[in-house]
Amino acid sequence: MPPTSLYCLLLLLALAPVAAPAQVAPTPAEITRYSGLHAAAHQGDVARIEQLAASKADLNSRDSYGRTPLHVATFARQRDAIRALVKAGARVDILENDRYDAVTIAAVVGDEETLRVLLQLGASAKLVTSRYDGTALIAAAHRGHDGVVRQLIAAGAPLDHVNNLHWTATIESIVLGSGGPRHQATLQALVKAGANLQLTDRQGNTPLQLAKSRGYAQMMKMLEAAGAK
């Protein structure tokens, strides 16, 4: 391979987004083994949840992956079950084995309606979650879920939290995004909310420099218009 071609290949590899694994949903095999509150949560069986809660069942019991009934209901998008569990006293801040809470679970998959329910019930958008010491906002920015991002911002999510990869939500919207409309809308929401555009990655690159290195023209324009350097 000619030296120039090798350089281009190495450059492309360096700029390629790193795929971060998402949280682990219950498998079909796990679901068939569920009983009690976990089964009721997955099925959205509000009457059974209320019955088990009245009989003092452990509302925060965990399956083999550390998921509570609330986590299971969130994965299954069983919003009435979520309401019933929280009304009965289930905690909304518990982290499962990969350190995801219900808010981050909903944020990762772009489930705006379930997220809205969780936030209305008092769940926090401010928790440090995941193996990356991130936040739900960072996770949503990575995925380009701009509607989720706007909800989390409105709920007080920390705009400038730096995870253990040394990335903020703003940086992730660029380095782990496609540069397309959804990630542009995500970046725009962060810029409008007042995110710090001078925070750098571990190599000292600003969001504007990262957008330039990837040729993301629209992102560059919005960052420059906001005074980014």
C-alpha cells in the first residue's frame, strides 16, 4: 500500500466513532424466568404490582443482572407499571450492574415518553451513570436523540459533565455522531442551553476542532456562530 494511502487509512480509523455498548435489556430467557414483581413489571400488570406491593414484596429486588422491577418496566416501556411501582415506593435512582438507572435506560433508546414519565415521577437527570462515569445526557447526545437531550436539559442535567473518556455531551454529539440532522439538532440544543464550547478532549481538541477534523460543515457553522474557538 502506498504511504499516502496508508496515511489516509490510519486517519480514517482515528476519526471513526467508537461504538460504546449500550445497557443490557432482559433476554427472552430471563423474561421467561421472571416471577413476582419482575414479571408483573415486564407485562405491565398494574393490579399484580399493587397486590404484591400490598403484601410487602421487595419493590427494589434485583434479577441476576441487578435490574429492579422499575428497570424491567422501563426496558419494556410499561409506563403504567412504572407509575404503579413508584407510587408503591420503588426507588428511581438504583443502578443495575452496568450502572444504568431508569432515566439513562430510556435516554439511550430515545424513549421520550417513558423518560417524561420518569422525570415527572421525580427521577433525576443528574446522576452519574454507566461504566464511563457519564450521564443520561451524554448517552443521548452520543445517539443523537435530540428530543431526549432537550428533556434532560430542561430537567437540569449537567451540561458540562466530563466522563472518564474525557468527553462531554457536546463532544460526544460530534465524535460519536454522524454529523447528520439528528446530531446537528442535538448539538444545537446543547449550544442553546449554554454548554461550555471550550472544554477539550484528552488530546486538547475543542468541539470546533473536532467538527473541522471530521468535515462536519453544519456543526462547524453553529459552533462558530456561538463563538467557539
